[in-house]
Amino acid sequence: MVKDDGDFGGGGGAGWQLLDHPGLLLAIAVFVLVLLVAMLVAVWIIMRRMRRSPRVARGLLQLRAEGLPAGPGRELAALRLSLAKGIDYTTESVALAGRSGRPVGDLPALVGRLAGLASSLDEQLRAWGQEPDPVQLRTVLPLARSRTQELTTSATRIRVVLGHLRLLRASPTARR
């Protein structure tokens, strides 16, 4: 016969002795609850910052442009990526030129307006990317391509102008 002494763990019942101290049990429960809330808040803050990070957004866009199956959705993601890269490179180029003391004139304001247009187009491309009908998507793709091309070409031209300004300033004949 097996004798039942009420000890389930076989170790002297030390684990069950916690039940005899409700204050200690309450303190442990509060500690675990505070730890859980702190972890949830930390995860929420990290996720919020990641969603707002341009670097993370571009990385996700890169994954979509390369990872989606071939078709209109993938092409829209590639257009969005091309637009983002062109505007970002141009913004960085103008800012770098300004910080290095090169004349930039009205280029920062022009890039700001271009970035605003690009943001509007990106929202439109994102909305088109949610369209479930591939036939409808194929009808808007030519417009999406041309609008993206216009803005990326403008951004490229601004970078070319910056390059010419740099060459003019560095040229010995330009200083005479």
C-alpha cells in the first residue's frame, strides 16, 4: 500500500509552503505582473519606432519588391522603392552640399516640394497595391510608371545640378 502524506513533490513540501504566506505570494504575483507590463510596453515602443523608421520601411519595401510573385503588385512595390530611393538620395545630396558649404540656392525648397509630391504618389501607389483585381491594377500601371518616372527624373536632375555646381566651384577657371 502507498501511504498518502499529502506531499506531491516528494521534497518535503517546500513548494507548497508558499501557499502559507499570502503576502509573499502576492508580492511575487505583483512582480510578475509589473514585469509583464514592462515587457509589453517595451515591445510596443520598439514596434512603434520600427514602423516609423524610414530605414525599416525601405527594407520592408525592398522585401516586397523582390519577394512578391511577378505581377502588378510586385511592380507597384518596385515603383515605390525606386521613388523612395530617388527622393532619399536627392534629399541627402542637397543636405550634404549645404553642410559642406557649397551653394545650393533654392534646391532645399525644391527638394521639399518634390518630396511632398513623392509622398502623395507613394500613398497612391500604396492604395493601388491594395487593389485585389489584377485587371484593374494593370490599367493603372502605365500611369503609375509615368508619374514615378517624372519624379525620379526630376530628382536625378537635381543631383546632376549639384554635381555641376561642385565641379564649377572646384574648377580653377571658375575662380578667375
